[in-house]
Amino acid sequence: MKRVLICGSNGLLGQRLSMMLSAQTEFEVLNTSMERSFVFDDRLYDYTQLDITRRGDVRSLVSSFQPTVIMNAAAATNVDWCESHRDEAWKINVTGVENLVEASRKVGARLIHVSTDYVFDGRTGPYREDAAPNPLGYYGKTKLASENAIRGAQIPHAIVRTMILYGTGVNVKPSFPLWVISSLRAGQRIRVVDDQYGNPTHVADLAMAMVRIFEQNREGTYHVSGRQLVQRHEFAVRIAELFGLDAGLIDRISTSDLQQPAPRPMQSGFITLKAETELGMRFMDMDQGLRMLKRELQLTQRN
Ligand SMILES: NC(=O)c1ccc[n+]([C@@H]2O[C@H](COP(=O)([O-])OP(=O)(O)OC[C@H]3O[C@@H](n4cnc5c(N)ncnc54)[C@H](OP(=O)(O)O)[C@@H]3O)[C@@H](O)[C@H]2O)c1
């Protein structure tokens, strides 16, 4: 039986991977994350606490579980926090990944790792996989360093870059659409930038692409995102329209108005042709992703 080790299984992506893979009887799945307990019922799912920055713990868990594949969804994902907590960000996003690389090599496991459009400077998007990276901020630098650590290690691997990830999950940090929805539902005015471009990505597409990469033994770098390049303010307005909320509460601003600690890639976006062609998928466009989100939220609220 193929054994799958998921790191960061309490996060947005990790939860989705866990649900998808655990539903398939041909896989034995071990979920791991920072916290003592799993967000899902651990009588139904196998879960062990694992901090990927703890080299000895990673080594011993991997050598006892002997995974066929390690799927790494663990990361420090708050880009502004990374800018001001550089040592901690490096430890999680680079040292943690180096620990996974070392452990993968020892047991001959494949590593499927998730990276970001923040490895690019956002001057010439949308980007293909072979575009030259040039991260602007510290988060992007750590993610690029983790990519390089994996590529240089000569282990079987895939690096899946994604961006503007959203979806539902238990106790996850609210993604952009959920922030828009909850703010507008509360009647609050929000300010949204109209000078950033990217492809919003429903987490179901990302998780499915990673499962296909594993099942099809694919290696290399893949850009996995929604198929539509969208300006952020337009995205917010469409969210309001599809959820029956007041788009008049959304004010247009520029990125510079926000004075955020970390710089953002402005003209980002991915060309997803390689991933869609090789994996046999058609990623969701903006409306398809938002409709799926709406159905999932309705289901969560009903239960
Ligand atoms: N979200 C986006 O818009 C986006 C965009 C581009 C790329 N990505 C990439 O996609 C991947 C998944 O992102 P996500 O949105 O699912 O992130 P997320 O919801 O923040 O989940 C990350 C998970 O990793 C855990 N974690 C942090 N440090 C850890 C450690 N040392 N050991 C084990 N687990 C640790 C976190 O636990 P705590 O919550 O307790 O810290 C969290 O449960 C990441 O690689 C991220 O860089 C995300």
C-alpha cells in the first residue's frame, strides 16, 4: 500500500489533501502538523504532532512510517509576519524543508512541495514555470530557497507553485474571499487594491493537482492556480455579486495606501497550460471557484 505523509495537515491545503487522500482506500495516510491534535476527528484519521523544524523528530517519524510520498503543506504563510520575523520564517520555510529533503532521501520517498508566485517580482506576469524568479520580500526569498534546496538535492520531487488560495476549512486563517464576505455581511466598508493582478485558486484544484502529480509520478515544477487572471478589486466586487452582498461597501485603493511591511508582486499570475495539459485537469475560473465556495459554505452552515 502507498503511504502518504502530509505535513501541515491543520492548514487550509493540508486539510483538503487529508480529506481527498483519506477517502481513497489504496493509500495509508498519516497527517501531521504543529498542534497536539488534528482539526478533524482523530478516531477517523491518523494524526501525529510533527514540527518540521525539529530535525530529529522528522527523521524518526519518516523512518518509522516509511512514506512513499511526503506532501508538504506546512509553511509560515503570513508574508508580513515573515518580513519582520526573518529567523523564524527561515527556520520553518527553509530549514523545515531541508529536514524533509534529508528524511525523504534516507527512505527513498518522493517529495511534493508547495511554493508561491511570491518567488517572482510581479513585473512581467503571468508567469510560466521557467520564468526567472526574483522575490521582492522575505517570504518569497524563503520559498525560493526551499525550492532550490529541493532541486539541488536530487531526490524525486515536484514543486507546485500556487497563489491567492481560498476555500473552506476548520479554524483556518480567513482567505481573501472569506474576509470580503464576512466584512460585507457585517455591513463594514472594506478597502481593496485595484493595482494587483493574480489568479485566485480554489484549494480543491490545488489538492487535486497534487494528488494527480503523485498518482502519475510527475516530477518538476508546476504552476497550479485558477485559470483566470483577475484584478483584486474586481475579484472583491464579483464576490459581493455572487454572494448577494453590497459591492458599494468596497472602496478602491492602491497598494501603496496600505503601507504593508512586505512588498507584493503587482502584475503576477500564472500560465497553467503545462499543469492542465500534463495532469489532465481544467482549473476553475473565478466564477466556478466562487460558486464552489458558496456551496461549501452553505453545507458547512447547514451542518
Ligand atoms: N494561502 C495562500 O494564498 C498561498 C499562496 C501561495 C502559496 N501558498 C503556499 O501553499 C502552502 C499551503 O498554504 P495554506 O494556505 O494551506 O497555509 P496555512 O493555512 O497557513 O497552513 C500552513 C500550516 O502549516 C503549519 N505549520 C507552520 N509551521 C509548521 C511547522 N514548523 N511544522 C509543521 N507545521 C507547521 C501551520 O500551523 P499554524 O497555523 O499553527 O502555524 C498551518 O497549519 C504553503 O506552502 C504556502 O506557502 C499559499
